[in-house]
Amino acid sequence: MPALPPGRWRDAARATGLLAPDGTVAATVFAEMSALAARTGAINLGQGFPDVDGPSWVRRAAVDAIAPDAESGANQYPPGPGVPTLLDAVAAHQDRHYGIRLDPATQVLVTTGATEALAATVLALAGPGDDVVTLEPFYDAYAACIALAGARHLTVPLVRDPARPGAPLRLDLDALRAAVTDRTRIVLVNTPHNPTGTVLTRPELEAVADAARRHDAIVLTDEVYEHLVFDDAVHVPVATLPGMAERTLTVSSVGKSWSLTGWKVGWVTGPAELLTAVRTVKQFLTYVSGAPFQPAVARALGDDTFPRELAASLAARRDLLCEGLDAAGFAVSRPRGTYFVVADGSPLGFDDGADLCRRLPALAGVVGVPMSAFCTPGSPTAVALRSSVRFTFVKKEPVLREAVRRLAALRRA
Ligand SMILES: *Cc1c(COP(=O)(O)O)cnc(C)c1O
């Protein structure tokens, strides 16, 4: 077999902890844990995808758009920026929910999921010599994209408040002020936040906005969980903060809020000049995708009922899993949004989350993902969260009940 070739893929692998010192490349821990669940019959609370599909009327709209029995289907290349009905629907959605006014013709770009929107933006705007600042822990694709762009990745930790055990992690504001400098091209935030379930507060986001304005950086905000907030938490889009619309690119997608993660239809919105830069890169990554899905997503975006009901049912499922993890002996940080909860295994005597995850199927018939998968290898945040595991609660209630029943074995062990 030929040796693995050099190239920036190595930087992406290194940044995500996949490149071993001997030059071999590991599978992602997500794939490893899903394979472990499949092999052992453990309940997979690792990878975060719903086990119930999104609204049937939205799925029907996609079938109708393919039009298998007619010759009028949406089966050829759609327009580069996206189909007009979806551009209009995204603009209407931003206005209706947040009062953000956008010109659908110049300020909305449809992408292959949020992932492509994020990748195209980072590749368009950052390169060697530039810093991109993200929160830590972070969604693993961020580190990979930043490495592919050749930029430097700096992070701002989300930290536990010792005075409030069980509360969601909070942004370290001093670290934020230290990380953002004149070298910073992009501050990439994610709220509601995967993997912690933290919903950034208005003061936290104002600190981000303040740092970005002071150093003339662009804010790239990943809001794919925008509708999935619980209790009295409120999602504040960065673009609604004073003076921020002109320097913010907002990313979301249909996947999480409408339980259609496999459709990979996303969008990025913001100032026309910034979108021109992003669109130029997107043009040569995928050009376009999802022609029959786009009109169906346009219809989904007009309906607020499904995401609202999903958020309510997720809040109840969060309660179920958090109580079970707590009863099993984990220290739980109760999330205010998303699909995920972070549980610390150290009270149970586990100081290494990756090791715990590998043993969990045998110990309790459940699979999670270690928090180290969302950290820069060896970073202070990786150390602070070393004993923690992310579990998803976007599974049917009986599945979660069974998981909770099994997890109780840990306490007895
Ligand atoms: C799932 C997820 C994405 C990817 O969204 P797609 O639309 O599937 O590309 C991006 N960011 C975060 C934080 C996610 O959890």
C-alpha cells in the first residue's frame, strides 16, 4: 500500500486528534463509539441524530418535488444561491423570529448543510497568518476547517462554575478578551452550544460582539439549534446585537430543528459583500445541492409548530436522562438547549472519559462520546473536561428509560 500522502488533510487530522505520532490515522471517536454500540447491542447515546423523522408533510413535499411519475420534477441543478422560494423563506424566518431584515437576493445563501456554510466561510475569510477564535469544547468540524484554511485556531473555554454545580458551563470572559486580537479574522461562536447545551446569554454575546468590534473581526455564528431551547432560556442571534449585523454571518440548517439531519440543507445570511466571498468558495466546493429538498425546506421554515413541539418534548427527555445520569452517580451539567447533556464520571471514580466510554457498553449497555473529542488535544479545557462524557437525549422516551435503567448498574458496580 502506498504511504499516506502529505497535505493539509494531515493538519485537519492532527487538529482533531486523529493523526497518531506514528503517522497513522484513527477513525473518529464518533465512528468508533457507533461501531462499539452496533457490536455490543448497547444503546447509542453517542452520535446526535433523532430516531424519529421530521414532519411527514415536509418529507411528502420532497417526494412531490422529485415527482417520480411526472416530468416536472426539481431534479436538475437549482440556482447557485438556492431556489427563490427557500431564499424568501429564510429571509422571512429571520424577520419573523428575530426582526432581522434581509434581502433574499443578496443576503441569503443556501448551502450543503450548516457544515458547508461554515467551511466555505472559514476558507473564504481566513488563511495563514490569521487567527480564528472558537469556543472550547467545539464542534469537531471547526478545528478541521481552520486547519484546512491554514489559519491558527485559538479557543475560549466554557467553564464550570464551582459555586453552581449542575449549572450549564459559562463563557470565560477574561479568556475571550485575551484571545481576540488584531490578528483575529473570525470569532466563531455556537449558541445553543454543542456539546455542552449552554445557551449563551446576552451579556456573554455582548462581550463577543465587543471584542469583535474592537479588533475588526467577523463573527461567524452557528445557530443550528436556534429553536431547541428549554425552560426560560432565550436564543439571542448575534446579528441582533447593536452594530453587529454588518459584521456577522449567521449559519443554520433544517437538520436539527426539523429532525431531518440527513437532508443537509443549510444556509448562511449576512451582509452582501461578505456573502459574495462565501459564495465564491461555495461555488467551487459543491456548486449546488439538494434541488428537491430545497422547496420542501422552504415550506418547513414557514411552520413554527414542529420545532416548538420538538423543543418541549426534548426538554422532557432531557429531564429523564439527566435524572437517570444523576441517580447513576454522574455529576450532570443540566443543558438549556440542543440534543446533549455533559456528565462528569469522576464522582463514580472514572477520571478518563474516553476510557469510560470504551467500557460503558460492558458496564451499563450504553454508549456516549468523551468530551475530549470536542477539545484541542492536551488543552486546559481538555484537561478540565477529561472525565466528562456527552450523551444525547434525542431518542424515543422508551429508549431513554431503558438507558436510564441500565445506567443504574454503575452505582451498584
Ligand atoms: C449538527 C451540527 C452541524 C452540522 O449541521 P448540518 O446542517 O448537518 O451540516 C453544525 N454545527 C453544529 C454545532 C452541529 O451540532
